[in-house]
Amino acid sequence: MQARKHRHKRRLNKRGKTALFLLILALVGLGYWLVAGLGQATRQQTASSTNSSSSASQNNSAKTEQVNWVKQDSEVKLPILMYHAVHVMAAEEAANANLIVDPTTFDSHIKALKDAGYYFLSPEEAYKVLTENVLPNNNAKIVWLTFDDGNLDFYTVAYPILKNYQAKATNNVITNYVENGNAANITVAQMLEMKENGMSFQSHTANHPDLSATETSQLATEFSQSKEFLNSQLNQDTIALAYPSGRYNDTVTSIASQYYKLAVTTDEGVATASDGLMSLKRVRILPNTTADGLLNQIG
């Protein structure tokens, strides 16, 4: 009887040890699984962070690029391209046909400029080129892309194309149209988003009047209101003006120079400092302007 009790006790001890051993194995396995899972998640997070950083770096490369500005002996020539709308033209828009460029055509322009090695200027860089007679990295292929009116299609159509090619551009905004929330125009929020990817926004006056027929006292209001709106909303110093419909005279340029450092016209040609900083020529882009034609025109 006593022997049977001892044998039973030994069997219980053996079973207990086996159960304990299996429990330990299970805990070790669980620990290994948790560590492996954590390691995989960490690797995925690291890879995701690396990819995000790489993407952000690509998107902001135009802003962080180091530029060596080289003084030139001869006067620098600056092609300033003039666009207005970029979209597929509707039949009822025929009267404004010369102001509308098809998206496919626009894409071909930017691609051709990029492939040809052109450096896209900001307004501040354009001012530097003209006042200091310098070139970025001694590259004579420079261009300043300008758009007039602040149309919504700059955000919906032109901006994605410009961003794709990492090209900088400037839109000259009619500020009261934006302030009043006109549906056909870009918004402040959209401008702030685009600024993060190399776009600039300058003045096209507050109300787009014929400046050559505007009272002298009203000229200052048009210039100051527009500049103050852009400065406050975009946290910037607005330095450039585009004359509405290209209309200006000596009085206009004199008063405009009290508010802006540069002004662009619709006078055809390639800009130089000798034109005068407040009367810079531009190259008008038409619906039938081809990529090769554009390169030949400004080259």
C-alpha cells in the first residue's frame, strides 16, 4: 500500500515537471514571436520613414539646391514667359483663345525646358540676375515662368505639371478676386500649399484696372492693397507686379516703383536690365507655341 502511494507521488511529480517544461517552452516561443514581430514593425516603419524622407527630399530639391551665382561680363538676357490659362479650351472660350494653352502643350513646354537644362527662376532670383548681372552656376539657360490672373487652373492643371518637373513658376494674382472668394480663382490655402513646392505669388493689382487710365490717387491704392494682402496672407515680401493687360505709362511706373522692385509688361521680347526694372519685356505664349518653337525663340 505504501509503495503504491510512493509510485503515484512520483508520477505526479513527473507530470508536474513535464507541464512546467511545456509552459516554459510556450513562454519562450511567445517571447520570440513578440520580439520578431516588433523587429519587423520597426523595419517597416524605418523603411516607410526613409521613403517619406526621400520623397520629401525630391519634392523640395528645387528649394534646397545650392546655387553659385557667377558675375557676367556682358548684359544677361532673361526670357520671361507669359502664360494665362492652362486647360482644354471650351467652344465658348474662342474669344479668349490666345490666352489659353492646352495642358498637353504646356507639359511639352516644361519638359523641353527641363531637358534643355534651363534653370527656373523665382522673382527674387530674377531680381538678383537683373540687378547683379549674374547667372546661376554660370548657366546662361535661365527662364522666369509667369502666369497672370490667378486662375484656378493654375492649381488644378499647371501646378501638377510644374511639380512633376520640379519647375518654379510665378502667378500674378488679382488679390480682390481671391479675397472675395471668386470661384474661378485660386485660394489662399492653395497658394500656401503651392509655395511649399516652389511656386511664387506676386501682384496683378487689387482689381485689374487699366492703370494708364486710373487716377493717380487710386494707383497707390491698387498697388498697396494688393501688396499688403499678399504679404499678410502668404507671410512674404511681395516684390513684383504685372501690369493688367500690359497698360502702363511713366506715372504708373513711377508710383509702382514705390511698392515693387520689378514690373513685367506685355511688351514682346527678352528682358534685360537696360529695359528698366519696372518695364520688363515678356515672351507671350500662344496656344500654337510648340516646344521646339519656344526653345528657338528664347535660345
